[in-house]
Amino acid sequence: MRMRRVHGGCENRESGRGVLPDHGCETGAPGHWAGARPALNFSLTMTNLIQFPLPTLPDRLPAGFDHQIDRVNALTMAAFRLATRDEIMAAARAMGLAAGDGTIISKSETDNARVIEWTAFRVRRDGKTLIQVLLERMPDGMDIVDRAILSALATAVWSIYRIEEIRPRVGAVVVDLWRPIRQVIYSRTFQDGLQAGDAVMARRVAIGDLATMTALVSKIHEPFLDGLRKVPGFASDADIAQDQMRQELLADMVFAARPTDRQVAGAAGNAVIGLGGGNRQRNRPCPCGSGKKSKHCCARGR
């Protein structure tokens, strides 16, 4: 199945504002937002997941599925556009992507998409997510499929999946770490960018009679999950996130791991915008959840 993406993301030099860069931008360094409000035409990357019995694979996907994924992308972006700058910055801070000067750090298209996702699905306004706010504002006469998709997005549930097998020209076989269920992910992103043993973060969205999911490809490797298991209540894969509180904690910890990823990338020679120096990173709480500072835990000796 061919996936579509919303492209964009080059710097707006006339206004002095920037957006997070797409791979097609002519820039050698990570992007950042500056100014009164960021432009909103940057990348949105999603990967679709559908549950099917294994090892049976369908000859073709259900009719209308391409349209559903396109609308998921569009509706997620519509919810993001409702956000104020303060709400977007709150999302960036929660993800470890906010610099001290009020800009947002990004070194990849995936970071761009995470900002959109977190803002639309995690930031709350008067106790409601922006996806829920968008649903309430939609007119009664809106497209019935859009309303069904938006209603499903409003009740989306996060999950983490471990990749068991890459299937050429199909996608990947994964295991849901919250519930031991094996599934097939239809996405060439997994074939091209991931390998067996990696883990991805996703959100489950029920649309009609399909077990449809949309997901961000987050390379959360086994060492991070090993650290997660040290947290009380996360004794094994099968026991991860049995209630809403644990789901929230798990999502927060996953995104908290991103600064460590940027440190590693910087050490490898990639262009990275830091958050004010290495000591500042090392003095943060360790993403493994031990309660210790990074320099006294997983970052010891680095």
C-alpha cells in the first residue's frame, strides 16, 4: 500500500520564523522554531497498523483504507492548528525538545511528527485533548467518515510494539508489549528503517470494523525497555501498562529518552543543537526511571 505524507518545512526567511525541516530542505543543521508563532506546514509522518490473524495475509487492504489514513493525517494536523504557542512549547518540553531560549529542537522528520502528535493527543485544554476539542467544534453536517475517524482518535490508546520479523514488501510482525498480541504492520518504513528487536511506539485507534492504528516510528531499543522494567510495576513485557496511570508514565518515559538519543548522535559527528551543554543533559533525571541523575546512572562514564 502506498502511503502519503504532508510535506513542507523549510525556513521562512522573510518572516524570521522557522519550521522544523523536512529532509528536502537545504539546511545542514537541525531546525528550530522562533518568533511569535511557528508556521504549520511541516511534516506529518504516520504509519498504519492493522490487526490480522497470522500467518494469513490479505491479498489487499479493505476498501477505503487509504482514505482513512489520509484523513487521520489531516484531522491530526487540524487539531494541531488549534494549539497556541504555549501549548506547542508545553509539548516540546514534555518531550525534551525545548531549548532554553524558547525554540524547539529537531534533528529529524520523526521529531517533527512527534511535536504534532504530542500537541494533538497529549496537551490538554480545560481537561480535554485538542483532538477532543476539534471533535466538539465540528459541524453536524461534516463528512460521516471524518466524524467516525475523529471520534476514534479522541479515544486513542498508546502502546509499544516489539518487532519480531521484517517481511519484505509487506512490513513487520510485531508483539504488543502491553498485551501479548501478535500483529502485522503494513509499512515499508519498518522494512527500510528498522530491524527485528527494535521497538516502536504507537497508538491504537478503532475505526469502524477495522482494528486500525496510526503510529509514529520511534526507535526505542531494548536497552531502554530493559531500564523501564526496573521501575516498580513494570516487571515484565506482559505486565506493562495495565492501567491508565501506567500508560501515561510509560509514554512520558519513552519521550524523555529522546535527549539521550541526541547526545549519542552528537558524539557520532551529526549536527545537533544542544540544550545548553553536556553537563545540563547529564544532570537530568535518567530516562530509565531509577530516580538518579543521568551522570550517576546510565550515562556514567560518558
